[in-house]
Amino acid sequence: MAFFQKVDPQLGESLNSVMMRKAELNGYNSAHALLHEAGMTMKVAYSMDETEQLKACFELDESAMSSYLSSQPQYRGEQAFLRKVLSPVCTACLVESNVAHQAWSHLLVTACPLHEIALLSECPQCTSAIGLNRPALSRCECGFDFRRATRKRASQFAVGISALIADVPSDSRAALPAELNQLGYEPLLPSFLVMLGRHQGRLSGAFRSRARVSSTLSFEDSAALVEGLDALLGVWPARFDETLTHQLCNGKGAGLPMRVGVWFRQLFTTYSGCNFDFVRDRFKGLVAEHFDGRLGMSARAMIFGANNPEALKWFSASEAARLLGVAPDILANLVIKGDVQGRVHREGNSRFVAVHRSTLDQLTHERACYLSATEARRRLAVSKMFFDRFIQAGGLRRYKQGERPVLVAGEFKVEEIEDVIASLAKRVRKKPRVTQPIGIQDVSAKHGISNSKIISVLQDILRGTLCPIAHVQSVPGLAGFQFDKAEIDQRVRNDDPDTPLSVKHLAQVSGWKASVIKKWIQGGHLVAIKEQHGKSQRDAVRLSALIDFLLTYTPTADLSKQLGTKTNYLLQSLRPGNVSCIVPPQEAGGTHRGLLLRTTDLVKASQRRPTLGDVAERWRQSCEAAPEEPLHPDRVIRSGDWGKNRSREPNNEQSLPQPQFGLKAANGDAEERFRAWELLPYAANS
């Protein structure tokens, strides 16, 4: 063919644009008609043989074509992502240079990187799609000139993606992740971007087509793909984190594909190269932090690796129970009831329970703060018997189930155990002389401390009354503390209710003479024990023995003092009652001291009624002891009046003095002597 006008391809221009300009300048109706005469059809991309045929048909310069082919973008040869029918244009480029670029045919190119406006995909006048078979480069079949169309500004991200695919410099590429801008030619990049945009567009509802992405994809779906990419890769990584976090936390269902889609499988299989690590690492971190649903072992191994099963921050009930060492059903029920923080997802009749790592860490910490009885005993390094006594003494508090956090089986706090050991360590005071050091576990009956005193001794140790004298730090727990045996013995003696009293102390508190007490001890009336005092022994009387002595005997000196008389008169008055006097061992040639009366004899004498002989004897003694006094006529008692009622003589009770039972008063007053006639009625009856 012969042409009047010669046309050379410009930088980045498509072959179709060259042919359209050639046909228009040489008076042809369309480039499609020109190719039809040559037996060819217009395509979005041509093979090398077809390119050589086009060079000969349109008389294209060899050197210009070689320069043109070498300047084409690298992604132009991927026909799977090139539009076959649709041919969008940039109205600004048509006005300035009247050319169409090869990059405009790519599915991901929706804007002009040079003018940063959206490509025009349909005629504003007839609303028909702009295709390759149009009569002219800038004119529609309806005659509308595309250069007069209204321009629409594109988003920075759409311009950046278009510049990336077209491999041209642009300031808008800063809106893309730095890893993409620094990336060279990557054959998988277009499919990777289409994969991300398609799945994100479907989740957001912006991507209308549910078919496979192909060269017949509409321009609206291409814009939806880019919009989905903007929600993931725009303002990296803020939007990616925000979008994925919302899907992971608020998505429906418990499975990861139901939350974010299935594209993550391709991300970790098809696009496992290092050029896409920045997306994989970010996705892995967000899933580990926010995904609280079900993640199978295969998916977990694919995302986090086979040797990292605990990379997730959220665990299922079975996994969390395994880490805590409890039954899964128990943990799941606690989460459902709200006793343990977690999330519950329902899938039909089943429920999926998830627990966050922070909750597990808190539960693990709380469980570690408590010890069982066996663990606490081992921490203190004491025997079981001593441990029970130590608790009884108040050394440790046993916490009940309602007082402990959930899933805590231990009954004793580790903090309190450590405080007990630390408090004893602070109280250690070294003594210059210690006769017998013993360990805290030696506070037992084996070392002469009764079982009833062990608790009191331990309480003194806890209160600080008894302080340790040494601490062997190489021995753990309480077993390393040592105490003074003599100090413990002294504390036991002071706390003994049956305290032994020496003869001297007993004389001080009772008023008895020490010599009299010794006579009672010698006679066996007062039981005493031998007590070591220095190098010698001394007698000591226990409190129980003293009580038995006072219940059995009554010293005559105490009784005479209380009655205001003398011991001799007391004994004379008790003689008719057959009250015998107990005489303890006496010194030769001395007076009798420490005489005793049995309490039972005194009680029997008080219950015995006097006989007529006793009354006569009392009368005789009374007369001998005091001068005879004439009787008043009213006081003469006749024998016939013994049985009469004495209530007839109301003045007799007031006129007669009270009987004294033959006791002589200390002042010798005759008026106080015994009135025998008061006892005569009783004697007559007996």
C-alpha cells in the first residue's frame, strides 16, 4: 500500500493508535477497514509475525519500530490482563498529542499517570463503550469527539497503580507501599494485585462480577478492583491493618475464610516469594493478634509454620485448657458463664469458644500465686505433721474455694509463704552462748515439749517473742532456722498453767511459813517435785498439787485466824465431833506447828447432833471456866416444859444470848459462854 502521510510511533504508543492515526491522515474511514483489506483484524496485542506484517502493510520505519518495541512497558505482553474489546482513552492526552498508550489496555490501569485523570471508557453522548473498531482515534461512531468530554480526577492510589503498571515515574506512586515502588519487574505482580482487589471488592460489595477476571472485564469492575486494592494497600500499612482487623474481629463465622476470604491461601502458596513478604508478614501478625475463630492445623502450619503452633494470641478452648492443664469443658463453661474473659461464636447448634493469650497469662499467674498443701510444705521444707501444726498456730491461712480465683486449686499463697520465711530471717539474733540449738521442726515431744505446748511455742515464734538464733541459708524454707532450746523450755514453763512453785515462792503468796510447808511435804500431805536449781535440787509444788492439798486439808492456823480464837480452843471445841488433828513431822523439843484438819472430818462434825452427855460436859466446862452466875427465875427450866411449844415465850429468844458451843472468847467474858439449855431439846430427842 502507498500512503501520502508518514506516521512514526511515539513513546509508549500502541500499534492500534499508530494505525488509527495513519488511516485518518491518509483519508481512510478507519484502521479496521485498512487491516481488513490486508486480511488482518485489529487486536490489543500482536505477535512478532503479525508485527512484521503490520510494518510492511503500513510502511512503518524499521528503526522507529525497533525503538518503539523496546520502549513498551514490561507488563504489556501479559495478554490475560489486556482488554480485548474495550479501549479507554485519556482525553487530555488526545488533546495534547492525539495518541493512545499501550498501558491503557491493562486491566489495572484506570487513570492517566501523566495527567492524573480517570480514563474515559464510554462515550458521554451515546454511552457506548469505546472500542478498537471506532472510526478515529478521538471520535466515536456517533460523531462525538472524546477530547470535548468532561475530565474526572482520579485517586492518588489509582494513579500510582497505573504508573506502576505503565512503568512511568509519577508522584502518585508515593501512595503505594514502599516495597512496591522499589520492586523491579515481577511477573506475578499483576495477578497478585488482581487477587487482592477481587477478594476485597467482593467482601465490600464493590466488585459486581463474580466471574473469573479476564480480558473481557468491564471498566467498572476494573475500577472496583483498584478500589479494593486501595482499601488494603493504600496508606500502607494503616488501611491494611484497619480493614483486616475489622474483618477478623467482626466477620461472620468462626473460620478464617469466612472472615477475610480464601485469598490468604494463595498468598502463602502461589505468592510465597520474597517480593510479597511485606504483605504476608503483616497478615500473619494481624491474624495472630486479632483472629479469635477456628484455625485448622493445616492453615496454621501454612501461615505460622509447623514448629510454631502457639503463635496465635487467641486460643480455642481445647488449646487454652491444654496450656493451663485443665479440662476443656470446664474452661469452656467458665467462658460461657462469663467467669473467664473470652469470646463465644455460634455456628448452628455448636459453639466455638476462644480465649486470648492475656487471659491465659493472667490465669497462669493467678494459679502460680497459689500452692497446694504438698507444694507449700515442700516450699517450707517441713514435715506434714509440723505443717499441720504450723497452720493451726496461724502461720499460714488456708483459702477456701470461694476465696480463690477461678481455676485455682492451691490453698496457700506463695506470697504469704515467702513473707513468713523473710520475717523469720529478719528476726535472727545471734546469742553468744547457746547450750543446745535446735531446728524449728525439733519443737516437738521428742525434745521434751508436750503436744499441748507446741502450738503456743509456734505462735510465740510467729509473733516474734521467740527469735531464731541462726539461719542456715543453704537449707531451704523453715528448716534452716535454729532456736535456743533453753529459751523455748523457759517459755514453756512460763506458759504452763500447772506452774511449779518453789517453797519460797509458795510461802510468799500464801502467807505460810516455809518451814511449815516443808513439814507438810515431809509428811506426804503436800506433794512436791524435785526441780533442778543450778547445781542443786529444790522442792517445788505444782499448782494442781496445791489445789488438791487445799481441798483435802485445812490448816488450823488459818481456821483459828478466821474465827478469831486460838488453836487450842479450836481443837477443844472440835473434840466432841471426833475431829482428829493431823500432826506433820515435828522437830524434837519444839512446839507443834503446821497442824492440819481434814475437810471431810469438819463436814461430818457439822452434821453430827450433840448428845446429853455432850451437853452436860459442855455445861461443866462452862461453869469451871467462868464464875457461877445466879439464874433468873424465868430461866429455870422445868422438865415438863421440854415438849411444849416455845412460841408461847416470845421474849425468851431475845433475852437469851446466842450459843457459843463451849468456845471461850479471847477476852474471857463470862457472858459469851455456852448456854447449855439451848441444846437440851435436841439432846433429849437424840
